[in-house]
Amino acid sequence: MEPVNPSSMQAIDCDIHPAVPSTRALLPYLDEYWREHILRRGLEADNLELSAFPVNADLNSRPDWRPARGIPGSDFDLLRSQVLEPFQSRFAICNVLHGAQAMFSEDLSAALCRAINRWVAAEWLDRDPRLRASIVVPPHSADLAAEEIDRCASDPRFVQVLMLELTELPLGRRQNWPIYAAAERHGLPVGIHAGSSFRHPPSGLGWPSFYLEDYVSFAPGFGAVLNSLVTEGVFVKFPKLKVVLIESGVTWLPAYLWRIDKTWRGVRAETPWVDRLPSEIIREHVRLTIQPFDEPPEQSQVQTLIEQIGSDEMLLFSTDYPHWHFDGIEAMPNGLPPDLIKKILIDNPLATYPRLS
Ligand code: ZN
């Protein structure tokens, strides 16, 4: 089967990464108090990048997509010529990854997130009608995060709330529930992107020594995220909430669903609110972006994988521009039937993000 060119169908790209070029770029978008505070501390000299790998490593950007100057993803014209035009994207959702979400000061975190949301609206969304964005929130202060969601939600171009996978508390804990309440209230899915605010080691074994250990540990972390959201009853409390796992990979899901269903059967008496198979709850409420797609070597195995997941509604098209996972125009895995391709490129994103309709 030939690779599918998503441009033929005007796909919806659910994960691109505009990058804040420097903290100086945020100064006009900060409240006056915080602008003065940041200048007094000299924080504008640091770009506060949230890095899980070396900033100059190839993983941050394919060499053929790296700009001549500046951080990959920080140039609007390049983004337009490298991803919006080649893919003829109907919409592309900007997920800004930034150290604002890792700050220990809850107030500084909230101030920077607010500035980022103003910056992305003015510098990106205003420049191209195909762009949409996720609301960056201070994850360790649910009340301030909910305030920011309420503030941004009046702009329909914000279509999602952006969280990181590994935070101070497991994401299902009820201290986080004001975030889910605000998201549900405004019809916004919660996107959970690979990444950490580094409150805890990425695995239970303790702090790793190398980027390799840290980065690879993100994959099993997504299973822990689902354990927490399902078991704490988030989807019982917020029945309309959708969660999108972004950059989680895909092939781990069938084995994970098997394990959580099997174990739930044995211990379900302790969580009677989880009143059906966890896999059913996950199929209803959880979606996954397809870059990186840890594609099996044989095309026929891709079809088997989709059958094992047990749903054709869970996968969402994404390019992950400009990160290494970005496969250029060949962003779709081979071996998918045409009706499933259309669902991944268009129908599933539209069903997940009501604000795109
Ligand atoms: Zn991404």
C-alpha cells in the first residue's frame, strides 16, 4: 500500500509546537508587576525551556527542518512553509511546551502561562486562520489553572487545555479536579503531553543519570496517568471530559488495556464507582495522537493493532512539527484502510475538539 499524503484530505494536525524564542518575547504580554519582577531577577536572559533532552540534540528538530537561526519552531514563516502548506492542514493545534509549567512559584507559573497564552494568540493565531491553540495552565495550582481556562475560553481559537504527563500529583487526584471542571464547562479536552515538571523521578527507581533514561521513562508514565484518571473516578465526576494523550506512542495501549481490565476484575470492590471495564471507560474518554507512531514492521500488523485497541475512534492525526518524530509528509502509518485514514485525519479530531466544528 502506498503511503498516504494527508494534504489530499485537508487533515487536522493535533500537535505542532511553536516555540517561545526567548523570555524577552513574553515581556510585552506579562502583567506589569511580573514584567518588572522578571527584569529585576534577570530571568529574561534565560529562555526557560522545558527540556527533556539536550537543546541542541537532533531530537529537538529534524536537521532538514532546523532553522538557520533560533529555536526550532520559533519562526512563523517556516512553520507555514514546512507544515501548514505541505499538509494543506484544515487546522493545526499549537501546543507550546515551556518551563512555565514547571515553576515552583505558583504565582510566577500562572503569570508566565497567562503571558504565553496572550503571546500565542497575538503572534500565531492572529497570523493564520488555520491555527488553533491549547491553553497553557499552571498545573500545580488548580484554582489558578481554572481561572486561566475561564479567561481564555472566551476566545474560540483555544480548543484544549494543555497539561504535562508527570506532575506533582497523579493527574486523577481530586486536587486537580477544578481543572477538569473548567475544561468540561467550556467543552475543552485536556491534552496531556509527554513531559515532566520534575517534581519526582520519571520512574519509581529514583533519579536517572542520563537523558536517555529520562526520555524513555515517559512512555510507561502514560499508563500511570490512565491508572490515576480512571481509578480516582475523574470520568465519573466529569462524564463529558475527553483526554488526549499527546506523544505517548500507541502500541503499548492493547497490553495496558488487557492488564488494567484483568486486575480490575480482581480488586474492583475497592472502587465501586469504576462500574465497568476500565478499557470501556478509556475507549470512550481517551484519545491518542499518532506521532510518534511506533509502527510495527509489517503493514498487516498495523491493522491487527487497531483491532486490539478495539476502537477506530481513538487515534488523532498529528505531525509533532518540528520535533524529530515529525516524519515530514509521510506522517501517516502505512497499512491503514481508507475509511480509518479519513477518521484519523478528520472525523476523530472533529469529534474530540467540539470547538473545531
Ligand atoms: Zn508533541
